[in-house]
Amino acid sequence: MTATLPTAGRTSPTEAAVPFEPVIIGFTCNWCSYRAADLAGTARIKYPPNVRLIRLMCSGRLDPAFVLKAFAAGADAVVMTGCWPEDCHYRVQNVKALRRFELLRRVLTDLGIEPARFQRVYASAAEGQQLADAFTRIVADVRALGPLDWRVDLADPAAAADEPVDGHEPAGTPEAPAPPEPAAVTA
Amino acid sequence: MTGPRVGVYVCHCGTNIAGVVDVAAVRDWALERLGPHGVVVARDYPFMCSSLGQELIEKDIAELGLDRVVVAACSPHMHERTFRGACGRAGLNPYLCELVSIREQVSWVHTDRDAATRKAEAVVAGGVLRVREQVPLEPLRVPIAPATLVIGGGIAGISAALELADAGYPVHLVERQPSIGGHMAQFDKTFPTLDCAACILTPRMVDAGMHPNITLHTWSEVVDVSGHVGAFSVRILHRPRYVDTDLCTGCGICEEKCPAKVVDPVFESGIGYRKGIYRPFPQAVPKYPVLDPEHCIYFERGTCRACEKLCPTGAIDFEQQPEEVTVEVGNIVLATGFEPFDARRVEAYGYGRYPNVFTSLEFERMSNAAGPTGGRIVLRDGQTEPRSVAIVHCVGSRDRNFNPYCSAICCMQSLKVAHLVREHTEATVYELYIDMRTPGKGFDEFYQRVQDEGTHLIRGRVAEITDVLRLPDEAGEDGRLIVQVEDTLAGRQRRIPVDMVVLSVGLEPPSDAREMARRLGITCSSDGWVIERHPKLDPVATMTDGVFAAGCALGPRDIPSSVANGAAAAARILGRISQGELALEPIRASVDEARCSGCRICNDLCPFGAISFERGRGTEVDPALCQGCGVCIAACPAGAISGTGFSDAQILAQIEGLLFPGTIHPEAGLDAVVAGSATTPEPEAVPA
């Protein structure tokens, strides 16, 4: 099973032929950020196609399990988008989402997932441009980080066993692999 | 039949989608790769929303026995109802239809055809996997309270209130000022017909005041709104008038005898006076005066009470306290209007520094026969008639430093000012404009008329208004104002000496517009105007069901539009009230008793009080109070709460679909790598 593993993912900077294109799952709130995404569309504002959106009724619906599931299923990053703190359609539920976000981000960091892979964006229904800008920025961030390669360790217990017990970062993983030129991001 | 049978329909939307996304490839991909997930048919069609497109779905449901439908087209906020309707007509539960957006979220925001097509495939996969987990739902039927709350007693609010009340339903009309009427009551004439504003407004005000179905809450504020469409509970604060309205006859003796005289910054725009106890204007509705404790001699020094001594009915009550009432309404109309732009912010125009720089609202009061000057156009000294007047357009509007938008009414209003100055005085009038915007019935004709009357129209944005004389030919202009402007048609700078300047100030949302929006759970644009549910097709509804908006709360507009908005909001509401009950989206939480441990974590998370716990009975969600946000579902440690429409199973499935193997970078997903065949179908196994 592991024989077919594309271990090259770990050393992607050397594989310069195909630039790494991350896939990012974005959770949106039905009342604000989803409509901001609609607005970005209506206004033909461009952002990279790496972000794929899921509509929730509220950012407060975001179960941490959804985030873990997205990472497990191959996402390189997850974005939680929602209303500005005092503009929640459900009064205060986005604040509850924020609490959960902070906690989950800490847990993810402990699991070796860089904070940049789990980001939060506020966007009101009128902020299509801001949402598109945020997506563009996050795609650039994650492209610079490279692929999330924990699945390699998980898939290959032998390789994982080589890791130091308390070392969260897989050995040899650079802090940030040499980022491709950011100029290509908005193309 | 084993497993769901899903039909996938990919819309071209003309070239809106097909121009960027390879729709045929998405169709083929869906049939091939999602076949193992129940897709039995995949089609593409130029316009799925057309009746032919919808019939395609209906026919397949009937002939192929589809029990799930995924339409890949525009945003669900656009056509979800359309396709649910098609499914419903074919006998399929409408909620078993999923509309995924490959237009707003793919073709309109991306340019790379390959990447966009791959994303569209992933979005379709997300929809297919998600709809498989969907269960048939029925809309929730809830009773609707017949009463309506109208916030704001300007012409938009009055119009909405009258339409609703005339149809036989109760209305609570809340106004923060002592009288209804709004800004329109301050105006002199209305463009382009030059109707007297008061003459056409006050009969409406009286109608609203006398109507048996309208309860006026003037000098009041909406402090809290809870509940939801059909059953809002609204707390209204009545500020003390210090006048017992049951006893007051509105005779006006108190106002006449009150020794305190203060500048009226509200109704008279600061160019006139009122008393310590006052009615803002003679035709005020209701007729009862308001005592202003900040300027009342008794409240300041402890003696006076002249009004109390002289009131023939003993209606003055210095002990009155604020009072709160709660009303139950089914719908809300927000008609809070606008505030004029504060001209002091444009320092170069000298408002507040030069006495003879006026705002357009000050001019309205001055020109009004019932205003402080009795309709005479005079300089700040109250006596001298101006020999020349400059009217400056776009003050605070179309200006990146202040507001980027056009305030819509100022061109016509400025032309009206020019006409009125010419009518009342001998003055030379200059209009200084950027662009003249006169789109409306009779508007351009009025513009022509004002030109024919001899008004000088100069195209250019005013750079500065000053009293400093700089050029030799300005000698002898002492005390006058110089308007510096580039005349862009003549191609030269001009310095025009005038006696009076009228600044046509733009319209801004009320300073507390965002606070009010928050209270109602609606959203404002970055400028602060209320966002419509759809800017074109649903222009008076908001994102929150049961909350409508009318008039300038939505953005700058003139009187006829505000009246039409008010009536439109009323018509929308009447359509609902007359049905007696509402069909709500069945997106609700429910508790599985068997899994609930009774920890009560969810209870405190619900801001709507929808979750209750009782020993012996367990945890219950009241579907009438639940708004479907889903916070409790995510929080329940036992996984005992589930949410219809957005269940864990649906969302987890959609995540899997969005990351479907083949649509992401070659490493695929963990599941694909570790679990192998669990989610990745063998390509050979795909049925043709």
C-alpha cells in the first residue's frame, strides 16, 4: 500500500516542475460570508481557485470534527469565515465560534499543523472584495508552507516511528519551504 | 431500489458558466466518477432555470426514478426555490434537491479553465455526497402575529403604516422625535413639481395619527427586538414628555408662556428657536408638546413651573419617568431614514467659520413660510437679502475623503434652491456642480427651466470658499465670500464673489444605523445603508426574514421612491399576514433523548432560549424558537443534537466530496491513501 506513496510531497520545492497548488476548505456563514462570496462572483472579483466553500447557517455551527475531517481528507488548510463580532445574524453565536476557533487552533498546532493552515476571516455580506483578498492572501500563505504532509507519516507507521516521540514537526521539514514567487498568486 | 438515485444537472448559464467551466467535462466526470455514489444520470443544459430545463429534471424524476437531484448552477440564494419547485412538482420532496454554485463561486471568480473545471467537479461531488445524506423535510408552519412594527415616522414609515392599517391590521409606529413627519416636514417645496411639502405631508400625518389601527410611539426608541418572523417581541422605550397626554389638549399655552428659549438644532436645523416645552412645528402629530429637561428652567434651577401653573387641564407632570412597553409583532419595517452630512467636515468650505455659508437643510427652513424667517431668504444677520448666491453640489458625496456614493437627491434639490432664490430675491445664482444628474419624471425639464430662469451653471468641483481677497479685481469685495472653482467647460479657474453659499449636503445613514441593524439581525453595507435581500428583485426585504426596509434606510432616494418603498414593504407583509401562518425553512435542531446525558451545555449556548431541560423529561428544543444556527449541535459532547438541513453527516459528506480524489493535488487524501477503496471507487468498476 505504501509503495505507491508520493513521498515527494515532502520535498516539493525540489520538484519545481509543477508548482504546488494547495486545496483549501472554507466554511462560510449563510448570512454574511457566503453572500460576500456571491457578491465577489456577481462583481467578477477574481481569487485563486484553490478555495472550496461549504455553506453553514452560522460559523458557530463549525464542529471541530469538520476541520479535522477536512485535513484528514486532503485539505492543506481550512478557513473559517463569518460575521464580524457584533454583526452576528444569531446575535452572539459567532463569538462562540471564535472561542472554539482559538481552542482548536491550539490543538492543531500541538498536532503539528501550522497556525497558518487554520485561519479565520470576517466578511460581511457587503465585503466581497475583502473576502476575495483574504482568500488570495491565504492561498499565498499556504502555497508558501507547502503541502500538509502528515498523511505520509500516518500512512507509513515505520517512517512515523523514526520521529522523536515529542517532536511535533516531522524531522527535516523546513520551517517554511522556499516559497514560490508570490507574484503568481493573483494570476 | 438500492441506495439513492441521483441526477446531476450542469447549467451553462449561457456563457456565464460555460465560458469558463468545461460543462461537458463536468457532466461526464460526474457520471463516471460519481456513478458509484449513486449518480445515474448527468446532463448539461444551456439554462437550467428555464421551464425546459426544469422539465428536464421533472421528466428524469418520473422516468428514471431519481430520488435525489443536484443542480450545478448559480447561488442557492438565486434559484434554490426554482429547482426545489421543479422537484416538488415531480413528486420528489423539495429538500432532496441540492443547488451547488459553480457560477458565483467558480466561473465568475476564476479564469483558468482547467482549474475552474476541476473545482466545479469537486463542487458537484460535494453536492452529490451531501444530498445523499439529506432526508425529506416539511416546512415548519408557524402562526404569524397580525401586528407590524414600523421604525421611523418619516414619509416612508408613514406610508408603510397607512397601507397596513388601511388593510385592517394593527401597526406600531415608533418615532424618536416628538412628532412624526421626518425630514420631509422640514422642507419647503418638493422637486420638481414645487408642491408645498407640508401641504402634501400633513394630511398623511394626520391620517396616521387618527387611524384606529395605528399606535404612535413618538419620543420613543426601540431598545430590544427578540423572536423571529411571525413572532417578534419588541421593547419600546417611551421617553418622558413631562406632559400627561390623557389630559393635554394641545392648546399650546405652555409653549407660549415658557420663558426658556433655545436654538432648535433638530427641526429648525439650528437657524431658529424653540421653547423649553415645545412642539417642533404647528402641525405636529401627535399634538402634545415635549418638555426638554436640559433647557427647562425648573429642571435647571428648581423654580419656574410656569407651564404647570398655566396649563388649563393640569397636564404637566414633572415626575414622569421613562416607560417601557413590549409589543408583539409579526413583521418589522425599518424606515429610519438618513442624517444630513455634517458640512463642518469639509473644512475648505468654511461651514461654521463663515456665517453666510449655509447647508441645504438650513436653506429649506429659511425658505419655508412657517420657518424662522417667515420665508425670507436672508444672510445670517437675519435682515440683508443676498445679491448673489452660490450653490455647491456634492458636499460630502462623490468624494473619497467622505462618501464615495452619489446622494441622488442633491442635484434636483440644488436646482430647486436656485429656483427658490430667484423667486424670493433678485440675487444672481451660481450652481457649481460636478455632473448634473436629473433622471426622473419631469426632472430634466425642471433643470431646463432653472437654466432658462438665468441661473449660472458652472461645471466644476469647488476647491475652496474663503473671505480672503487675493486678486486685484477683488478689491471692494470686503466681507463677501469668494468661491474658488475650476470651470471645467471654460477651462479656467474662477473666483466668484458671492454674499451667500448654500452647501448641498449629502445623505448619510443615521449615526446609530449599525446598532439598529444589529438589534434586528440585519446587515449594512460599508457605507452603513441596509443591504437588500436582492438589490433588484427583492429591494425592500432584508436578509432577516420578517424584517423589511423602506426609504433612505436603504440608501439615498427621493420622496416618491420612499413612498413606493413603504407601500412595497407593506404589500410584502400583507401577503404574509393574510395567510394567517408562515412556512419556515425546516432548519432546526433536535435532541436524541437516548444519547443526551443531561449535561446542559447546550442550554446556555442558545441565545433564543429554545433549549430547555427538565429533570425527568430531558432536553427539548422548541422548534418555534430555534433559529437553526447549529451552535448547540457542534457543542454537544454526546452528539445527541442533530440539525435538519445541515446535519453532521451532510457536512462531513460534502467535505469528502469537495476533496474528491482527482480534484485535488496528486497526493489525494488520507482516506484515499490509507483506506484505499473506502472512498475511491475503482475506475474499472464504473458502470457505463
